[in-house]
Amino acid sequence: MQEDVACLVKSVIERFDRQLARQQTLVERLRCPSTAILTQEGLSDIAGTSSLRYRCFVSQVDAYVDELKAFFEARLLRGARVTSADIAVLPASSFHRRSARSTKHQGTNVHASPMPSA
């Protein structure tokens, strides 16, 4: 059942990523002739809501989810109970900011693109 749900979610995410890629391609093509797009992208960068930052955030979320799965699966596959001591050492999540100067344009697949290097 869980695998069925994961498969359905994956297909929705893939459709979203394809649509986002088409949208970003159009935005990149119209960026120079459109002052509205230039302004919107500049304001998004200032606000910290740019598409690059979103892709970086989702990539980090995916990595954290994988880390949590590995943490619990290792214990559950051994048949060990999850204890309060295990909860105390759960991997912590955090968002690592990337500056625009230190990143290059990444692919638009937000769920599979590599994280920009620092």
C-alpha cells in the first residue's frame, strides 16, 4: 500500500516538475524583453523565494526524508524497537542557504536536481 501511494505521489511530482520546467523555459526566453519578469525575478531573489532557492530547498527536504527513512528502516529491519534514546539522536533538519554568487543555474527538476555547491 505504501509503495502504491509513493508511486502515485512520484507521478504527480514528475508532472509538476515538467510543467515547472516548461514555465521556467518560457520565463527565461521572455526575461530580457519583459521588464515585469525582470522586476518579479529581482523581487523574488530579494525576498528569498526565487526558483533556484526553491529547488535547493526541495532538494534538501528530499535528502532529509531519505536520511529519516534510512534511520528508521535500519532499526525496523533489525526488528528493534524505536526508543526514546533513538528519538533523541534523530537526524536534525536545517536549511543551508546558498548565495546567488556561489551557485550556477541548476536543472528545473526540483525533486532530482543536485544541490548547488557552496
